[in-house]
Amino acid sequence: MIMGGQPVKACVSLGTSHFQKANQRVRAALAAADVVELHDVFAQRYLGCALDAGKKLDIFGTPGNDMACFLDGGEVEVHGNVQDQIGNTMNAGRIVVHGRCGDAAGYAMRGGEIFVRDDCGWRVGIHMKQYEGRRPVVFIGGDAGDFLGEYMAGGVIVLLGKAGKHLGTGMHGGVIYLKAPPDPGLISDSLVLEKADEADAEVLSPLMCAYNRLFAEERGAAVDESGEGFWRLRPASSRPYASMYAQ
Amino acid sequence: MPKTAIREGDVRIPSGCAIAGIMDRSGVRHDGGDILRSIELMHDRSNGLGGGFAAYGIYPEYRELYAFHVMYETHEARVATEAYLDVYFMSEKQERIPTEPVPSIKNPPDVWRYFVAPHPMRMNMSGLDESEYVMRHVFHINSQIEGAFVASSGKDMGAFKGVGYPEDIGEFYRIGDYRAWAWTAHGRFPTNTPGWWGGAHPFTLLNWSVVHNGEISSYDANRRYVEQFGYDCELQTDTEVITYLFDLLCRRHGLSQELAARIMTAPSWDEIDRMPPDRAKFETDLRVTYSSALVNGPFSVILGSEEGLLAINDRLKLRALMVGEKGSMVYFASEQAAIEVVCPDAENIRPVEGGIPFVAQLDEVARRKGLAACENSPVLNPLAHEVGVQPKRREA
């Protein structure tokens, strides 16, 4: 809904209200306005669930688990930290976190982008996949916990800080870009670690620019936008378990 | 056998419990209002089949005595338990624990507390030290007296627990009236075992209390191990082995709580292979010596003791647990929002990482430990005949 050229904006304060009531109020507000600001958020789950394109949630406070699950083109921006499993199976759209995110962010996501300013928890980007034109992106500005990109089947993960252990375990598609080279002894035989090339820089550069636009001011410094100097982690084979199931 | 209730293995619900902890490292005591609000925010992580609190520092006027919190299903159970306590302990005071009627709490047991000291002569005759003596009698009451259950048995601490949502259990026990330097809380979502009053968290023994979110896949291996040392596992839940493992490793074997936690979440053999030789040797020795104390499965745990709180996540970090600080205060909760709801300006908010314990000690305990040198405190007191210079004279 556009009035006078500007998207209509609404504000909702959630306090400690139960997630069912809270989500009812948020959905009602989103039906009347394209941009909804949520204040005083405390642990409410499923905020921004399946949000459509053209809609935006601005969240102040700490939302509960499964924020922006099944996101379908909308945008969710959090001015603080988020808890676990954001962007579960998201389809399209964008999540921006001005802080850190918890475990299992971007679980099985198949489209859209997640930008996290600081660290992320464990099992982030596990089972991400890509299909035709959809190529999901998880961008982590800080360090990552263990099992980043576990069982990854497609898409892109960018990590500016340190990776944890069990990086890309069972990965059979997609790519993980690392600014800091991991200990080669920690990389499993089914993965290939190599220097990123110019084609990779072309993928990375717009993502670095996007990260700067979102966070450079609050970080007080910009990251290098050239997209150069990264390491690339890829599966050695697209079917690492083929011999287990078929000859 | 007719089936009357859903039992272990019949259902599996992939959900989590909620845990929380609040501690003032300076030892100043705070009422139960904050822990109640913190656990209440995570209402949907539990399902009304168990809630409870542990509180440290609530009975300063009886701090030398063991405070037994005992639940009774019947009057006969109380008569039998009091007769038993009368034989083996000397009771300074006994009273019904004040409770408040709460509509959602159905058929609560009769809950009493006793401030007791071991009967000196009987303890001497038993040949046991004080802690062991108390522990054996707690196990006796729990296993032998029908309808009686010791909810806690430590000094200057107590557990308040039952079947219900934690905020209702807290209201039932009027925990707002108690003042403690450390609180822990639990909201239960039982997955593998039935919900009953004794099976609510925290699980306690002596000064230990454990609140736990998750499940222990290694339960049977751990249970067989601790049972060899006289710990009865009869509470129909996996969490109790964690309490007994800490008691075994810390009280009996003299290890620090931090080392005990590391033994329970030992590094994988792959990781040990990558360590420098000295460290690898140490970790290998620990894993070999305490292979049956390795705890597997998804869990986040807050341990309470007279030293403070210790939080630990399983080594694969399959559960969430956050920690935040403000001045002398330390806050733990399954979700960050449950910390901010009681301390909006908490600092250093971060997750407790997998397999890396977070230790919050009382300042006084930390100072004492800082001064202590391991050379001056042998782990086990040697027996008299090992260090005595003269053979013991045989009585004529």
C-alpha cells in the first residue's frame, strides 16, 4: 500500500506477550502497512514467517527462534542479536542482523540472503541448496561456530572471521568463501581448498559492497570490496556418496 | 501387562526444555522474582509437566545443618520418614514448607523441610564420612520408603520443584519470599520419561543441583558406572546421572568442577590426535580413566553448588544456552531474551560453547582457590597406616 509515494509504516510494541498473539498483531499490522517496526521484542517465535515481497519488518529487541522462517521475498532487519534457526527453509528475501546470530541459521534455505554483522553460532547454513536461478547467500562478518555448511548442497557462504571445526562436513554442492585460511588438517578429504580466482571475486565483490552498505558505518570501518584474497572451499565430487547407493 | 500411561519409548517429541540461572558473585542475596520472570518468558519451551528452582544461601541461620526438603504422598510416608530421620539424624527444626494454592497445580504432595545433623554416634559407627553418610540415607529414603522423596539435601540450599509450569511451581512454593545468592530454574518438556513430582528438575544430592535441557544418550553406560559407587538411579530420568557424576568426580575423586565437566564432554580422539604430545597424553589418560563418565547426546546443563554455578553444553552443541554479565551478576538462559527481560543492559552476552564449561564462582571461593597451591592440598587424605611412623598398638 503506497500513500503519497511512501510506503506506509506502522509500529507495534510486543513486550512479553505470547507469540501467538504477537504474530496475530504483526500480521494485522503488515496487512495495513508495508513496513512494520517491532519494539520491545522478547523471545517471540516465528516473527516474519513467510513474509512476502514488498513487506519489511524492523525488529528492536531479541526475537525468539525460527525468525523469518519460510521467508518468501520480504525483508527482516534486526537491530541487535537473534536467537536460533533464523531463515529456516527460506525461499527468497533478505535477513539483516546488526549483531550476532545463533545456531542453525539458514537451515535448508533455498533462496535469498542472510547478512550477519558479527559472529554466528554452530551449524549455520546447513543443508543449503540451489535450484535453477535461486542461489542462497549467507554472509557472516565475524567468526563461525562448528559445522558451518554441513551437508551443504548449493548456494554461497561467505565468512570474514575464523571458521570452527567440522567445516563443510558432508558438503556436496555450493561454495564456502573464507577470508582466513583454515588449518588444512581440519579439512576433510572430500573437500577441496584452493585460492579463490577472478570469477570468485566477481561473485564476492557485490556481496562485500552490500555488507559495507549495511554495516560499515556502525563498525567504523569498511571491508575490502574487491572480493580478492579469499579461499574457496568446494566439494571434490558432486556425488560423494554415490558408491554407497549405486554403482 | 495393561498399559495405563504413555511410557518411555512410546513417544518422542523433538522439543527443548528451558533452563535459567542467576548468580551474584559477591554473595549478596536476591529474592526469587527475577529467576521467576526469566523462566516464565520461556513458557513455550516447557509443557506443564515439570518445573523447579534451586536456591543457594536461603537458610543462613541453619547454614551448618543439612536442609532436607522432603515430599510426601501419604501421611504414612511422613511418619515412616520422620521415624527414620529420628534414628540417624538429630533434627534442629522441622516444618511444613509454606505453599500457596495455585489453580493449575493439582494434587500436590505434602512438602516438609528438616534441618538436621548426622547422629554423631551412628555416623562414627558407620565408618563413613559425613557426606557419604548423608548420601546413603537420602538414597535409602528415596528407594525404601514408599511415597517419600527427598527433593534436596544440601546445606543452606534447597530445591523447590513439581509438576506444572515453572512460574506456577514458583508461585506455589512462594519462591519470591526466599533470598539466595544463586538461583537456577527449569521448565520441563519431558520427552522420554513420565512427568512426576520427583522427576522434575533440579536434580540434587548434597549441595549439588542440576537443571538440564536435552537428553543423555549415554545414560545406561553412565548409570552402570555410577551405580558401582553406590549411586541409586531410580528417578526414571536421565538427568540424575549428571548430578551423581559431578558428586563422584568432584567430592570423591577431588577433581575441580571444571575438570569434571571437561571429562563429561571430552574432546574427540581426532582432536586429541592433533594436540601437542603432552596435552594429548593428559587428555588420553582422562578419557581412558573416565571413559564411562563421557556424557553423550544433546544437553545444556547448569550445575549449582556451594562454589557457584557452572554451565556446560554438549561437545556438539546441540542445545542453546546464553550467558550475560552485569557487574557482579551472571545470568544464564536458554534464550538471550530471558536474560534481557531481567537485566536489559546485560553485557558480554554470548553463547556457552560446546564442550567448554562456563564457570561462575563466588568471589570468596575464587579468592580462596587462587591462594591455594596444589602441593598443599593432596587430593585424597592418606590413610593413617600409610603415613604413620609406628605400627598401631593392638588392644590387649
